[in-house]
Amino acid sequence: MKLYEKIANQLRDDIYAGLFVVGDKMPSIRQLVAEHQVSISTVQQGYHQLELENLIEARPKSGYFVCYQATPPVLPETSRPAQRPIEVSQWQEVLEVLLTKEGVDTIQLQHAMPNMSEATLTPLLKKMSQLMRHQMALSLPYGDIKGALVLREQIAKLALNSGALLHPDDLVITSGCQEGLSVCLRAVTNPGDVVAVESPSFYGSMQAIKAANLKAIEIPTNASTGLSLEALELTLEQWPIKAILVTPTCNNPMGYSMPEADKKRLYQLAQSYDICIIEDDIYGDISYQLPRPKSIKSFDEDGRVLLCSSFSKTVAPGVRVGWIAPGRYRDKVTHVKYVSSSMCPTLPQLAIADFIQSGGYSKHTRRVRLLYKQGRDHLIKCIKREFPSDTRISFPQGGYILWVELNKDYDTVKLASQCKEGEVSIAPGTLFSATGKYRHCMRLNFSEQTEIEREQGIRQLAFYINQQNQFK
């Protein structure tokens, strides 16, 4: 990489991270020359690159100023689910998605898969290879039931970024966040209990509720601010809710991050009704906001928040390393985890711990955070250009998934079936509701594709949407 590209990349990261906003003056050429120990022409080339990307503009005798501003789309409407306890369905539909084997040429917009092609993952892969070659014996004995101490120490340090003060002994390592959610639900509920969830909500969470023989009550959710606290409070007054299961930061599938004040109020509501909160924070470390948003766990004074996360969405799903900070439920969670799957494999834990400790994790998340934000803006632009004009689109504050709401005359279940023929895959909205609501919605990702592939996939979707329109 050339010197001017390094300077352009750093400044671009700062603009996307919000360190410079529209109208702000960028550092002077003289300042950057001194800071980076490069020539004036190198800095000028860097600034010229940002001008070509329409991120900055030059003003005569004044310097360079930020002109980039992502334009939020028209957001999806606040959901209106049936507010009564219901049994979760949709398993066969979810299973079909999980078993789908996409072809080599399929444009994958369906699964929430991170970008795993960046060079910033190379140190992790090397460490895993070294462990396999030289320390394979570490994987043979039983490990600590709570997980490798060195990993728990690193996770406790990472948690400081979200405002949560955790001790390594407060943590239990799991085989991904999905197991963490399942363990937490089983630890704090009994069969037949009712759990409050966002609507729409991640289908893995919903199926964990189903597997534990629980009922879900879906709470209206705003595409910008998240769970309606007013609706939740009314529900708490009316029904015997045992737990609240939420993804308040970089939500899946809507992408919002609840305002900090709302997170605190949600915790206070749980205190008032003496119930627990299961917080899924799996996308928190790839929030576009810096510093990253606080977790609900950061407000936890009495251990009623069970915080779950993993490295599946920030690094790679195949490492299967997740964790729980279970608060007052630590002993119960540890027992359920033991009878569920006993100890987790040791080598992936050691590799991830080294990746964090060496600074590789921080470097990787900085890199992909930039790519995902660029991908979001590009995908939204493609959808605005190709889809019907009344389409509503979420505006994610982190992660790499987008919620799209079509006119209610459209059917995304049918669309998903049609798309298989056109070598593009989507996740229909019905997967994200206990009862199969949101048939006119879909979830798309913007993590793995090139811009050309993304544009091609959206054009194919638009073609099938237009076909449905012709037969209405």
C-alpha cells in the first residue's frame, strides 16, 4: 500500500467513525506532513483520493472540509405484533434456511455472515495453525468448565469498552452465542413461562425459546430506537413475564442501537418488576459509533442482566467461541452449560485470547467496521434505485444486515423461492416472528459481496418483485 493510500484510509476511517462530520475542517497539509513524516505531495494525493470519493471538498485559501453525509432512508414502520403469549412456530422454515446449500455463483444476501477474507484475520489463522502443530496436546484433556482463564481475562478487558465491569470469574465460555442464549433461557425459566422479545426478532433466539418449551410475547419495535418501553410496561402489567430477551445494540434484523437512556430505563423496568434481562450483544463490537455504545449490563447493579456474546459475527462463525456474563445466575448457568455440552474445545479459546491480547482483534474490527458501513450505504443506494418507490429500509448503526419492508401486497416467501432460480438468496421476514408475520419484509446482508455482485443481486430481486407486481 502506498503512503498516500495509508493517509487516505486513516482519514476515511475517521470520517466514517464520525470524528469529522459535515462541515468540519480536516487537518492541514502541514499538520499531516509533520504527523506522518511524508512529503507535501503525498498528503495532497491522499486528499485528492478522498475528493474523488466525494468525502471532502477543497475550499480556496481555507483547506479541506467534510462533505460526506449518509442519507437515512425512509425507515420501516413501528411493528404491531399481537401482544399475547404465543408458541413459537417457523422451525421448518428456519431449518430450510439452515440446510440451504448455495451454489458457487449464488449471491448470498441471506445469512448473517461476517467478512472473512480480510488480511486482518491472518494472525488468528497463524496462531491456530501453530497451536495445532505444537500444542495439540492441550486439546486432549478436559478444560476448565468455565473456559480458559486467559480468554476470560481478555473478554473482561473487552467488556470495559461497553461500560461493563466484569471479573474473569464472572464469565462462562460457550460454543457460540446461540448456546449462550439457550443456556440462559433454561437457567432463568421453567417450561410454560413467558419471555418478552422484540418484534421482529432474530430467529435463532425465537427457536431457543421454542426449544425450552416457553412462550414468546412480541413487543412493538421502532426501527430507530428499538423496543417500545411503553408497550413493554403495559405488557409487564398484564402478563407474568419471566424474562426479557433483547438485542439492543446493532440489532438483528433491524440494525438499530437503543439510546443509552432507553437502555437504562429498560433495566429499571426489569428492576421494578423483578425480572431478568438476557442481553444479546453479539454485534456490539462492530458498532459504527465510537466509542461503542454501552451495554445494558453496564447499568446492572444487582446481577439481573445475563450478557451473551461471541466472536461468530465479529471474527468467524466457525471458531464457535462465545460467552455469558450471568450475574446472580452464575451457578445455575454453569450447571446448565455443563449438562448441555460440558466444556468447550480449548484450542480455539487460546487462539482467540492471543488474537485479542496481541491487538489483532481491535485491528480487525476497525477494518471491517469501515467496510460494513460502506456496504450499508451502497446497498441502500442500490435498493433505492431498483426497488419500488414505497420501499422502506432500515438504517443500521452497526453490523452488516438490513431490514427491507415492501408494500404489503408483496410476498417475500414467494420471492425467496423465485430467487433460488436466479442464483440469489434472501431471508424472508416470516422467519423473524413467532407467528410468521412480516411476509412483506426481508433481511439482507452487506458483508461478503463485491459492489458488482451486490448490484447484480438487487437487480435480480427487483426483477422478481416486478413480476409479482404484474400479477397483482
